[in-house]
Amino acid sequence: MESISLNNNFKLSFEKLPHTIRLIVSKNNNDWVCRKEKLINLLAFAEVNKDGLFKGRLQLLKSDDRIDVQVKSELIGSVSNEAFRKVLSELKRSKPLIR
């Protein structure tokens, strides 16, 4: 599992499953919200000029070279597009977790 630290004790983690990636936002090591998405869709979001990904509680919004992480329409942190792509490329090479 790969993780990126956000603001105020929030963390964005990526868990590779057999067919999808589970994005998890946690606060103080407690899962707060999650979303499953295919790796190819996450890579396309990072590469293409697409403004947002996901609707609902967890949203990723791209502005300039940053990806903002919103939960329930509240900005909880942001990460560089480069760091986001780096995590995705690591996941592409890794094997899925078996539960």
C-alpha cells in the first residue's frame, strides 16, 4: 500500500486490489472515506486535462499541477500531480493485496 500525507493528520492511501485501486482517506490512522477505481482511469485523470474525478463524498479535483482532495465538499489537502503519478506507477508494478 502506498500513501501520501495530506494536511491536518490526513493521509491518502492507495491499496491495490485484483481489478481496482482502493483510495482511502484516513485521519489519525482511522479510515474516513474510500473509493474504488480502475488504475487506467486514475492514470488518465493524472495525464489528461480533466478537472475532476469522482462524484460523492470523495472527490479529486485538478488545478494547475496540484490535485486537491475533497471530502464532503471540504478541501482536506492537496498533492502534486507528479507525486500522484509516481504512486500510480508504483502500483502499476506491484502485485495486488490478497485479503
